[in-house]
Amino acid sequence: MEQAYRLLKSPEAKAFDIKQEPKESYDIYNTGKFGLGCLMAKRLVEQGARFISVTSEYEPFMGWDTHENGHTRAKDMKKLIDAPIAQLIKDLDKSGHLDRTLVIVASEFSRDMVMEGRPGAEVLHQVDQPDIIHDIKNYGMHRHFTDGSSILMFGGGIKKGFVYGKTADERPCKTIEKPIKIERIHQSIYHALGIDPQKHAVVEGRPFYTTPDGVHKAEMEFFL
């Protein structure tokens, strides 16, 4: 309670008043709650905040929890995030904060492109499954799969315009070049933050490393 009170009374608290943002900048960010969250993130970084998370709201079968008409819906939803993310990067770069800030755009998993179909039946037996994606309707984006996913990383020493790895055009669109597991992603993030891979905490007499057993290495191709 004392910490919250000190924060509310501090000069840094002005970061939470996004109405202080110039209208031209505010209008670019104002695509919805996520966009305004990016604006808040920018203002918090400028005031020295160390960790910020901006998320989209979760509603079952709504928003990014796409179970039908995936391509069209994702295209529309991208309009809510593209401009705010781009403006966030531009503003951090202009203010000189980007080199010391790592921005990550990621989700929890990727999606298969086959639509759900009838309840209780396997997808294999109810829809055609093309080997190569040609028709927009095949981007149903219902089932979860972990063989391919995309992450965007900005700042923090990450190369600009650099693409690492490749996914296949044929379903299930798995990674076909330079597969990388989440532990290596985590260690790359810790490397960007200057955290030693052997860093660990001891809980109830057991060491807990930043990644499992502290044996994973950062992917140095990401960095300048």
C-alpha cells in the first residue's frame, strides 16, 4: 500500500495520463484497447518502467481465438495492432529508448489452417485437406499446432529487417529451415537483457535457472 501511494504521488505517475499525449500521436495509437496499451507502454518506458505487458482481451471464440473464417478475421484484427506497434517502435527509436528496450510481439501458439467441421468428428474425415494452400477458405485457423509459429522482436540489439527460419507452404506449415525451440528464444531474450545463462534462484533448496538447467544458449544470429 505504501509503494502504491508513493507511485501515485510521484512525478512518474503522469505516464498513466495518456490524454497528455499530443492528439496526432494519440489518434495513431487509438485503434482500441491494445493500441492504447501500446501508447501506455511507450509512456511507461520513457519514465523508466522495467517490464511492460500489453495484451488483447481474451473472449472464447472471439478476437484472436479464431475458429472460423480465420484469414479474413485475422486480416481485420491486424488493423488493430499494426499501426500502434509500428508507432511504438518509431517513438522509442526517436526518443533513443529502442536500443535499450526489447519489444516482443508473440502469441502462445500457432494454428492449423483446416476448419473445425462437425462436433465430435475428426477433421481428417470431414473436410478436404489440401497439401498446398490455394483457397482462402482453407485458412480456418482452428486447431492448435506447435510445428511453426512467428515472433517479432525489435530493439535490444536485434538486427533490423532480419528473418530467421522458414515455414512450409504445405500443411501443416511446419518449420523447414532453422527450427528453434522456445528455450533458445528465452535464452536469447535473457542475453539481450544482459542476464547470465547461469543465473538462478534457489527455492526450497533447488536451483531454478532462467532456462531448464541453464544449458541453453542464445541464438547470436539475432543480434548485431
